[in-house]
Amino acid sequence: MKKNLADVVDSLFKAKSTGLLTISFSSEKNLLKFYLRNGEIYHISFGFKKGIECLNEIALRQPVSYNFISQISIDITSNDIPSTEDIIKNLKGMNKFVTSSDSSIIQSSDFQKIKEGIKTALIRQIGPIGGKITEKYITEKWIPSEPPSKEDFLRLVDMLKDEIEDPQSKKEFLQEVNKILGGI
């Protein structure tokens, strides 16, 4: 069933939802990602774009489907975005419709656990900057399928391992991550 994108965001806002709302487009491999905390949008990304410039992408493209994964959060905040209420008003004016991708996704708590495990493994090898690098790759470069699969996580790990210069540290990172991913 098709829903107005504004209504989707509005219902998450009114429910004070926390998580990740992804929007896929018909002619685009990147996902538009809205991060919500207690119903408020605090970060938006689309490929390498962040913040307000992502909102223009909705007007230029035809959204196809959406998915919401609860309890996902990141440490990045977009400082240049309008209020959630203003975003909803703008979306109402665009009159874009989407369908729900109701697929059985990896449980959000499992996704969070896997993400934190990978982040911790990278931090152990390159220090605190590993946490920020992991978040940046997840929001800007990593495009998982719906639901995220083991192969998706392996692609993320493959990207992150290139951030480690020392061969021994890289090997330790891969061993630790393989233990985490062995259970899925």
C-alpha cells in the first residue's frame, strides 16, 4: 500500500520513534537515511551528502519504498537541517508516495550489537577514531540490502580494514570481526 512520505515521517514523529528511516529511489543505488531520536530528525544522509542538501534529493527523485529500523542511532548530528515539523511540511508539499518494504530484517538489537562489535574491534586496532570512522562508513558508504545480510556486513568490514595500516593489527581486526559475524 502506498503512503505519502510526509505521513510516514509524521507518524514516526508523533510516536516519538528512535531509529533509522531509509528511503529507496527508483533510479538510485544510494538510500536516503533519516535518523530519528524521540521522533526528532537529528541527521540526514544520502550517499556522501549530509544535512539539508539531502532534502533537495527527494524533490529531484521518485522515492519507491521505505523501511524503518528501530533503536538505531549514530553519534553524528546534522546542524543545518530544519525542524522535523518543517521537514514534514516540505514533504507534504512534494506529495511523494512510497511503499513499505516489509521484510524480515535482522532484529534491530542484533544489528546494533553487530555494529557495536565491529566498531569496538576497529577501535582496538586504531584507537578512538575507529568509532567515528565506523559511523562515517555506515552512514555514507555502506549500502546494506534489506534485510542486512552477512555478506553486507562482510562488505562493511572489507571497507573498514583498509583503515588499518599495520598488517598484524589488520589480521587481529579480521579475526575479531569473524567471531562476531560467525553467529549470523
